Amino acid sequence: MGDQSLATRAVRGAFWTGGGLGIQLIVTLIFYRMLNLEDMGYFTWALRIVVLLPLFSALGLNDALVKHRKARNAHFSAAFWTCLASGCALYLMLFFQASDLGQWIARWAVDVDAHAFASALQPLALIIPAASVSGVMRARLARELNFRAIAFGEVIAVLIAAGVGLGMLACGYGIESAIWNAVVREFALLACLWGSVAWLPALSFQWRMLRDILGFGLNVAGANIVNYVNNNLDKGYFIPVYLGPVATALYSFVYQYTMMPLSHGGMILMRVIFPAFSVVQENDRTLRRGYTRAIAVIALVAWPVLAGGFVYAREILLLVKGEAMLPALNPLRLLIVAGMLKAVGTVVGSIFLAKGKANWSFRWTLANLIVFIPALFWGVRYGIEGVAAAISGIAVLFLVVTQLLVNHLIHLRMIDYLKSYIRPLLTTISVAVTLCAVRSSTDLGTVETLLLGGLAGAIAYAVAIRLFAWAFVMRFWRDFRGE
């Protein structure tokens, strides 16, 4: 790996670290198809709460270890013991308070079964200590730009968890199969990352080492926590509380297959691009080139796929669970629009952190929260469709403001930023027009319609790439091959 360029490592890392996402989406689709929507609603609600807590226990130390160029083993050991202790404390607190929390929620939420909620929350709480510690292992690999090891761990973890979850589903364990799929995935990931690092923390703790990284880490943690709350207020509070578990399941599904891949993709890109950008943090010219190439690649990959989902949204929902899913049709299309905007905004955080502006991220996410809460109060009055509409509107505002901040930080002209979208936009329009023509001229069953659309979309995408973005894609391919 030592003779690879920074571009090659970053490009390969973006591919390698995304390997398990598609597998997990397929497994989740099977769970939605086979399990009761109400049970899935409780599961997804509890999972939102559980995934938030490692952001507290990790204290942003994983990002701080990547950013701190002089971090030594003593820094990693201090971070490890801090994350482990805080993760275990939060796990015990949530495990023993799950029943009381369920009863408290049932008093003011719509149609909530306190026992069902607590039954999902208690085993899922095991995720907290594992997720808290795995960030330290990932930071060691990220500092070495060893994204292959990170990706290998994630893919193996997803495969192990899929075997456990689907095996339990086949044996009739119901919603427990989805719960233990999530738990096993986190522990398997920790084991794989730790095995790749081949490192043991020192049996000592130095406060001085923790202080070196804690200031930056707390800013990152604050931004991550508020950003997570922003991204999950709809699924973790407004919809479950005001609309009930079935609406939660429906909305969680459309979010899972529109915004969630982008959210996971954003985390993947942060893990890859942030270490790469940190290496060249003082070179604005290189940062500008890397940033505009990154957003162009994201748009070139994500926009045509999302456009296809918009055209065939009805058929996708019918395939999953029949007409029971159709109330999610308009929310699905609205979130696809929001997803197209959010997809290209995922790289912003990497620029902020690489330039040492973790406080910018924190303050910006606080400002987001101030806008987001009243928008959701307005949207929830119109059901999950209103919530999706509010998110789409906010996505436009946030993209504009964050881009202005990035332009100022790395001295990027707006015209150069907009030029990055010419190739993706032409490609997306070509795919969307082709799919609309094919869909309107055929009258087939749901599966046949989707298969034909997938084939037509793939052909249209290939032709559009050849016409509009061939040189760009070939340069990307050469980076991937290390040429």
C-alpha cells in the first residue's frame, strides 16, 4: 500500500468500505417482507435510540485520533478505556431502565405497547459498548488509510449477521431475528476491526493524553449528536409519538431505501475522505480539486439510481408488501428528491473537520435543529407525507448554506462548484426520460415492469456515461487501479 497515491487510496477506499451496505439493505428488505409492520415499527424506533448513545460514549475521540497527527499508542489507550467505560455505563443504564422508559412513552404516545418497545430495546442496548470501542479501532486503520481492512470487516460482519438473522427468521423467531441481526453485526464488526489492527491497549490510563484529543473530540461529538437528532427526530420522535408504530414502519422503510443509503454512504465517505483530506489540509487547491471530484462522483452514481426509484416508486412498494405499502408512495418520492440534494452534501463535514473547524459543524447542526423542529411540527399534521415534504424543503435550504460555508473555507468559486454537476445532471436526465418512456409504453406485472425498467435504465446509464462523462469516469478508474 505504501506506493499507492493518495487519490488511489481514497478512491479504492470509497469502494471497499461500501461493500456491506447492499447486503444489509437486501436483508432489511426480507425482514420488511416477512415480518409484521407494527413489530418492525417498534424495532426501528428502539434502534434509533440505541444508535444515538454511542455518539455520547465515543466522545468524538475516533475523529480526534485521526485528526491529531502526533497521536501515539498512549492516546489510543486513553481513548479506548474512556469509550469502553462510558459505553458499558450507558448499556447498563438503558438495560435496567428499558421497561420504565417503555411505560413512560406509552403514556403520551399513540398506540404504543410498552412491553413490545422494551423487549426490542433491551437486547439492542448491547450495541452501545461494542460501537463505542470499534471507533477507536477504525481510527487506527483510517490513519494508515487502510480502508481495505475496514471494508473487509464491515462485509464480513454483515454476512455473519445476515446468517444469524435470516437463520432465526427461518426458524420462526419473528422480530427477534431483526434485533439479533443488528446486535451480531456490531460485535462481529468490532472483532474484525480489532483483528485487523492487531493492537492491545496499555493497562494504564494517562489523563494528559486524553486531554490532548478531548477538545476536538467533544466538538465532533456535539456535532454528531445534534446531527443525529436532526436526522432522526422524524423517525425517533414525531412519527412514532403522533402517528403510531405502523406509520413508523412505513416511513422507516422509505427512509431506509432513500436517505439511509446516503447516510451510510456519507459515513463511509467521511471515513475515507476525512483522513485523505487531513493529509492535504493546508493545500486549498488540492482540497478544491478533491472536493469537486467527490461531489461529481457521488451525483453521477446516486442521482440516476434515485431518479429510477422516483419513476418506479409504486412498483417498488407493491413488490415489498403489496397495497399495504402504498400509503408510503408520496413520502417515498419526496424523500428521493431530498436524497438527491443530501447525497452531494455528504462531503461538507469532511472539509470542516480536515480544516480543523469541528466547531463549525457543531454550530451548524445546532442551527439546523432550530429550523428542523418547527418544520416537523408543521409536517406531522399531514401524516408521513407532510413530514417528508418538510424534510425535502429543508434539504434545499441546508445545501445552499453549507455550500457557501465550504466555498469560503477553501476559496471555491460557486461557478466551479456548479460546473461539477453538468455531467451528472445530463446523465440523470437521460436515464429518467428513458425510464418514463419505457414505463408508459408497457403494461406488465410488477416484477416484469421492474426488471424491464432496470435493464432499460442500465442501458441508458451506460450510453449517457459514454456520451457525457467518459473521460471523467476513466480518470476515476485509473485512480482506482493505481495508474
